[in-house]
Amino acid sequence: MKKRVGILALQGDFEAHAKALERAGAEPVLVRTAEDLKNVDGLVFPGGESTTMLKLVNFMELREPLMEFAREKPVFGTCAGAILLAREVENPAQESFGLIDMTVERNAYGRQVDSRVANIHPGSDFEKRAGGAIWKPCLFALPSSGAQAPR
């Protein structure tokens, strides 16, 4: 029987996460309400824009249902999702769920406004192509594992 894995589908790239989960053999479920959480075995917080996602979570009164869910079942976050799950968020500081014992620097590689698509030419063996530069967060500390990334 396939695991039903939810993707928080308020904002961000939840469709790409659904496709990845499907390829991995899970049944993806788009989660938009507290009721949707009752029918999934785990939950992915997708990439997107963390401030916007947090505002939508609060506006839709999903904070407490998400916290309850995470106390009982596994959660995973990519990019903005990792920011929302982190215990500590820096640059700038931001509210989070504090569910994973890690420190995340939001704009470690530049601000979102600096994201862009540009023509790149990686070398004589390759054609010129359009390449995307999307600024992502950096996970700096995972205290419970003892891991620490250089700053």
C-alpha cells in the first residue's frame, strides 16, 4: 500500500514536490486545510517564499494543526520549508515552527530579488544555455548531530 504524503500547498513549488513523491512511489496529497492533514502519513513543507507561506499559515489558522501533526508524524522541508521548520532563523530573523534543531540563514547566498535567469556558457564543450540562479538558504548548525557548517 502506498504511503500518502502531504505537501503543504499554500504557496511555492508544491507541484514539483508532488511529482517527486510520485516518482518515489508515494501518493502525493495537496494539503490546504487542517482536515487534509487527517489523511496523510507525512508532510512536506515545500520551497517557495517563507514569509508569504508563514502569513498564509497564520491567516488560514493552520499553525496549531501543523504543530499537532508534526508531534505525531514525520515532516520534511526544502528551501522555504526548511526555514519554516528550523528552530532558529537568521538574516533576517523570522518566526518559525521550531520543529527541527537547526539554524538557517535565509539569505546566505543573496536576496530573493537577486534571483535571475541569464545566458551561461560553461565551456567550449557545451552550448550556451539559459541558467537560473535562485538564492537559497544555508543550514549552518545541526546541534543535535554536532554538525556545523563554516560561515
